[in-house]
Amino acid sequence: MDLDEFKRIYFVEWFHRMWGRAVGVLFGVPLAYYSARRILKAPLVLRLSGLFALGLSQAFVGWWMVRSGMDAPEKHTPTLGPHQRPRVSPYRLATHWTAALTLYVGCVWTSLTLLRPSPAVLHPTSEAIAAAKRLRAFALPVAALVGLTLLSGPFVAGNDAGHAFNTWPKMNYDWVPPEWTAAMMRPLSSWRAFFEDTAVVQFDHRCLAYASTFSALSLFAYSTCIPVSAAVYNAAYVLPVLVGGQMCLGIATLLLYVPTELGVLHQAGGVAVLTGLVHLLHTLRTPIVL
């Protein structure tokens, strides 16, 4: 790394920290002001305070993650793949990413709740309510699968797995890499391979992306077969578009050997998928019948 490369990395890190601190001030100061003036109701104050506390914790999680990059990779993550080099721990990177997504989900859910507080407006008939409940039972495992796909992304980045097996649909010459088969044959003794081995991590991320796309399409297809409201139908329609687009973007990023611009866009696509998922789950809320 030469001096200009170091300056570029330094600026990105500095800007990220300053941006995070600015967000904390812009969130915390109005919250304190409106809470002191008793403009906000107590439940909303508690919810927003929890989000603010989670935001503060992100600073410490981020420092904890960056600190791991100052050590040799063997200290935090033994180098199993041939493409690894000193970098932050993928476990700590996944923790930072998960905390950030949790904070984002909390903000989006709270915003949607304030914008449309009554589920009865979205489900005007008893048939629509019953259909929404049925679709929600289908949507929850889909949400878990999509969430797992999002959480596998940091392990791809943390292990530099995007710079290996830059072919599609095969991984070089194999549909299933031999490293993955070997890990499956002895899962108890090689469980770390699913989080640290380059081939295994990338193959898992691919399979999860395929499964997420198929499940999102299946969810939308099911929504067309039951009498859901227009709001639910539209939300269910958007999700497979976002998930499918994210998968195609990931393939393009891999084939082009992960240029920084596409890598960042792929990360933003993951946030877009999460937004569509949260919007769908919030739309599927049903009124409580006493």
C-alpha cells in the first residue's frame, strides 16, 4: 500500500466516523428536546431512546471491529482460504453489519407505524384480514431466509471470498466446490469452514441468494391466490423484484471481480431488500379483534 492508497482509506474511515457522529447528534438532540417538552408520548420516547442507545453502541462495535484489523488474521480468524490477507475479523464485521441493520429496521418500522398506525385501514374486510394472516405465516420463514442471506454477506466480504471463483453459474469447474463437500462430511469438526473458508462461504451465499429469490417469488404467487388487500399485493409484488435484482447485481459484481462501486451498490441493494421485507411485514399487521 502506498501513501495515496492509505490516504484514500483514511478518508473513508474518517468520513464514516464523522457521519455516524453527526447522525447521533441529529437524532439525539431533537429527541431530548421533544421529550423534555413532552411533545412525544412515553411509549414513543422509550422506543426512540432504545434506538438511540443502539446507535451509540454501534460506535463501540465499530471500534471493536476495526481493532481486529490491526492484528494478523490468525489471532481472530485462522486463515483457511488462500485469498485471505490481514483484515478485520469477519465475525466482528458481521456483528457490526447486523447491529446496523437492526437499528435501520427499528427506524423504518417506527416510521411506518407513525405514518399508518391503524392496520384496519389496510385490511378493510374480514376476508382481507384472514388472507393477511395466512400470508404472514408464509412471510415469516421467507423473512428469516432473506435475513440469513443478508447476514452471510459480511462473511463473504470479511474472507475476501468475492475475489475467488469469479465464474457463474459454476464455481470454476464445479457446481459444488470440493471444500464444501469436505466440510459437510465432517460438520462437527469443521464448522468454522462455513464462516471462514473462501469456497464454502461463497457457495453458501450463492445458495442462500437462490433460495431467497425462489421463496420471494413463491410468496408473491401465493398472494395472488388469496383475497389480500391492494396494499398487501403491492408489497408482496415489490419483494421478489428487489431480491431478484439484488441477486443479479451480486452475480455481476462477482463476474467483474468486485469493483468498489458495484460492491457498495450490492450492499445498498441488501438494504433495499430489507426495506421491502420490513414494509411487507408491517403491511401484514392485522387489527386486534376483541
